[in-house]
Amino acid sequence: MHETEDTILPTPYRLRLWLVGLLCLMAGVVLGRAFFPLVVPQPFVVEKEKRVEVPVERIVEKRVEVPVDRIVEKRVEVPVEKIVYRDRPAAAVAPAPQGWAGLHEGLNEEQVRALLGNPLKVMTSGYTAWEYPNFGHVMFYNGRLIRWSEPTR
């Protein structure tokens, strides 16, 4: 016959182990609640904005004069020769009608610029479009002229 642990350990010793286990369990529950309290989230309540309207009999305006001790003014003179706008092309001048007459499909951007001058605005989105004064437009695709509209007179 095989003897089990129940028969090996005497009854008072088993009782002590059972009590020690129960005490550890109770201590764990108490310490767990102490260090990790169970917090039940409160519902989030939004209060409406409360407005109170008070009748006003008169409006009082009060102006306060603030004394100024001194005014600091610094003037800087910049010679005109030193002003350079690198991000702006030279000012566009309305192209002569002869320039528009010389356009034909297939011209590159340099050739069109030689005929019409610098555009007012350059727009790029797949195609490149140049805008000239009086609603003149030229359109390029892959660097070649494909369409244009002469300006209104």
C-alpha cells in the first residue's frame, strides 16, 4: 500500500499549514486593497453654461491717460542698389502682339520667354502655365508649348 501525504503529515501540522495559507491570503487581500484601491469611475457630467442677464441702465466709459517717458525711433537708410529680390522674376511687361504671332506648338520655355518676356505668374501641376498681363496664358507639357491664349486688348 502506498501512503499519501495525508497519512504522512500529522493532523495538527496540516491545520497549521492551512491557517498560514489562510493568513497569507487575507494579508494579500488587505495589502492589495491598500496599495491598489478599487476606484469606480464616476460618470462625466457636463454642466450647461449658466448665463445671467442683468439690465444695464448706463454704460460708463473711463479713459486713463498713460504718461510716455520717451519715444524711441530708429531710422535705417538702405541704398537702393543693395535691395535684391531673388525669389521674384523681373517685372512683366505686356508682350507685343508680334510676340504672340510668333508662337507655335512645340516651342520650349526659353524660346517662348524670348518672344513674350517674363510671365507675371508661373503655375505648375503636371502642366506648367504662365500668366501674362491682360489675361494672356501659355501652357507647357514636358517643357514644350501645347496651348496659348492671347491677351485681351
